[in-house]
Amino acid sequence: MTANAEWEEYFDHFVPPSTLQHNQKAVQDFASANRQIGHDLVLITSGGTTVPLENNTVRFVDNFSVGSRGSSSAEYFLERGYAVIFLHRHRSLQPFSRHFAKDNFLEYLHLEQDLDGSEKVAVKTEMSPKLLEVLKKYEEVKASGRLLLMVFTTVSDYLFNLRAFAEALHPFGPHAMFYLAAAVSDFYVPSSQMAKHKIRSSNGPLELKLQQTPKLLSPLVKDWATDAFVVSFKLETNKDIIAACAREALDKYKHQVVISNVLATRRKQVTLVTKTEEKMLSLSDHEFHMGIDVEQKIVDELLKHHKVFIQEKQPSRR
Ligand code: PAZ
């Protein structure tokens, strides 16, 4: 079966999200407005996908991804002047608010008495500097109109959105980057084979047979986003096979960059793989403890590649 036929069959199994057209238009408008004022574009995908087991979903298969990579990268792309479409798993980490995700926000606040004796909520003095720093950046980004948030939950919603957004970004050719950090399920249950209602435990043990999700890089590179700069991520748990897996993906799909990472060390070290080079990007222990994000290094390295890519695609504008 061709990649295209596989995809048509996949999409036939699912109902598109009701917001799809509206969201596609929002991406189109956002991208046009930002390109008009010279911003390059990046579509970041972030977080894990769910695979529902029932149409009225109570149970689903999930994965570990919390959206650290995507949300942190979004901040660095914004800092470097990009306009960011942040397609993320509902309730996963988001740029800026990620800095407080592990905290109980009530611990940032206390009660104060106004002059008239009434109570009001105020920020604790010791919490103020961190809040102020992040809030300032967040407000600036909001005012600049360079961040568009979009959500998904299930693997099929993710794929419908990705295809629609890739089509919306197609007119912007090499100025659009795809930064595919989401952990997308390789398996799914076709909706025709899903139970309509909550599966009853009284029926005994549950046997599941999941179908294989077609690889999205193939149609993305060949059909949906033919002129864009595409960066995929490859995660493995076995460090001995990661380099070969990343190279294999690049050879197979012929996109621009694979970023490989190993589950246990992903916060400190990744390898950026292109047709001609392999470059390890890592944090020293000191950098890690200072709270530096490896995503800063990833984004800075990618921007160099993206710049060259744009120049090569549009030599007359050099
Ligand atoms: O979301 P997170 O920060 O917890 O994890 C990031 C990641 C490991 C999901 C990402 O770096 C990645 O490798 N994504 C692609 C996974 C894959 O499909 O191989």
C-alpha cells in the first residue's frame, strides 16, 4: 500500500475534530500576519497522545511525555524572533506557565489586609522576582501576537490537526519549520473496532489488538509540507541503537534533521543528525544545576541550519 493510501485509510477510520476548519483558518491567518512582518514560523508539537479504547472514552493508552521539550523550545524560538504555533496535548506543559508547573500556586500567595480592613490576595515578596521575570516575557509575547496555542488529546486529533496545519503553512515554503517533539503513539484502535460504552470488567480479561499508525513523516515530507524545514525527534530507551535509528529515519524520510534522545538522559543530552553531520548537544553538570535548558542549545543550532536552508531555497533573496 502506498503511504498516501495508508493515510487515506487511517483518516477514514476517524471523525475529524469539530474545530478543525476553524483552527486551520486561525493558523493560516496567524502565519500570514507574521510572515508579512518578516517572522519565520515554527510549528511545535508537544506532549503525548492518547489512544482511546472506547468511543465514549473512559480508558485510554497513554505515554510518558509531559511536554517539557516542546514548551521550553517554544520559549527559545520566541526569544529568537520566530512566530510559534504550539500544538500541544491538552493539559501538558505550556511555554511560560511551565516554570510553575511543579509548584502549588497557592504557595505563591498570601492574604493581606487593606487599609479599610478588608482582605486581599497578594504575591509573597520572595516569590515576586521569579513571577515578574516570567510574566514580563509572557506579556511581551502576548502583545506581539507571535504565539498561537492549539490542543489535541487523541492520536487521531493530533494527526488531523497536523495535516491541516501543514496545508495552511504550505504557502510559506522554507520559512516554515516543523519541530515534531510530540510523542505520538505508534498504535491505535480504529473507531469501528472500539466499544461504544465503557468496557465492562464483568466480561473478563481484556484482549487488545492495536493497529499500527502509519508513519506521519512520509506524507508530511512528500505531500503536506514539501518545501518546509522538518525536524523530527527520535526517542529510544536503549542507547546502543539510538544513532542507527536516527540515521535510518533521516535516510528513509529525507527530511532535514533528526534529533535523537535517550529517555533517561533526554534533559541533558541530545544528538542532532543531518545528512552531513552528527552533533551532540549536552549540558555540563554545572549548566544543568544552574537551570539551563538543553532546548536553548537545540534551538540555537537549528536556527543556523534553518537560515542556510532558506537561503538555499531562495538564492535570489540572499
Ligand atoms: O515531552 P517530554 O519533554 O517529557 O519528552 C520529550 C520527548 C522525549 C517526547 C521528545 O524529545 C521526543 O523524543 N519526541 C519523539 C518521540 C518519538 O516518537 O520517538
